[in-house]
Amino acid sequence: MKNWTIHWLDASGNFYDHRSPIIEALQSAYAVLARYVQIPKMDVLIQRADGHTIPELGISGRAYRASLFALSFDPDNPNFANSLFGGALVRQIVHEVHHCLRMAGQGYGKTFGEALVSEGLAGRFVQHVMQSQPELWEAAIPISELKAFMVKKSMLSEVRYDHSRWFFGRGSIPRWFGYTLGYEIVGNWLITVRADTVDWINVPAGVPITAAIKSGLIAKD
């Protein structure tokens, strides 16, 4: 991992007993990524965050910019051990690194549609390089229900959209709606292109969105 510098943040509580498997997961992710992309220099923040991870995993990740992403862990979570050793952590790392790579080019995006595509691309990229199944948040809503919500093309250009509401759920929006919709938007696009021509990192958001409109996943205005 010559291009990654790991920073262990201990103020919120150390977890020395888990350092070895975390490093192994980082090494595994790095090796997988190196087969598909040129890995730039990045800082990796690692912290304990009891009660502030994905409950179903006991871990979570966040990309801050092209050269920085963070991993948070809750060792007291009953699902933590399975995530640590079962592959979920490696996939989470690959997902966040994809965000960083996109931030270095197209950017994560400021609009609702750009965010949907960035999340969908990261999820589909993980599936591609890891040969894995969709994550819980990428298959949380049946496609029939996604279409029933009638997300319109004009909504995707909104800058002042409520990210938490659409992606984490609130009110009439189910939990993880945005992640699942983004995953399907990119999936609609992928079936229209040859596998060897896919731009996994910097495809403009409008390209997958156009494919989603043609498929009926996104409604025309």
C-alpha cells in the first residue's frame, strides 16, 4: 500500500486487537483496485465510532475528497466481526476509494442526479471488481416500487435536495431509496454498453440518467 498513509485516531477509543485484520482488508482492497485503476496517494483515517456505523455491519466509510477517506468501526456491534472477516470491509474500502477517484475527475456531484449516479457507480464498480452481490442498501427497494415513486428527470437537477431524506430515508421515502435507485440507474446504463468500453470512474452523470429515462426507471417531465 505504498500510496496509502493510514492514520489511527485513538481519541474516541482504541481498538488495537483489530488492527491486524483491518490492515489485511486494506491490503486486499488495494491489490484488487490496482488491477483496474492507478491508485493515487491517499490518507486513510481509521476511528472507533460506537453507535455511529451501519447497524447491519458495525462499520461504515466516508470519502471526503480525492485524497482522503475514512473508515469507522463499532467493535461492540454484534455484526462487526462478520463484517471484519467476511469481506464487507474490503468492499466498503473499494466503494469509498471509487468515490475518491471520481472526486478527482467528474466530482461526486452537487445535484440529486449526480449523487445517485456516483453512488450507483461505486456500488456497481465494487460488484464488478469483487464479483460480489449487491449490498443491502443497493437492493433495499423492489424495482416496481422505485418506478412507483415516479422520480422525474427535472428532480435530478435539484441542488438543494435533501440528501439524508433520499438516501437514508425519512417520511414517505424508505431507507436507502437513493442507494438502490442509483444502483439501478447505473445498471440500466451498463446493459447498453460493451463491457470493455465502460468508464467506471468519470462517465458524466447524464449518460446513465438518459439510459434510465429510456428504461422507464426515471419519468420524463
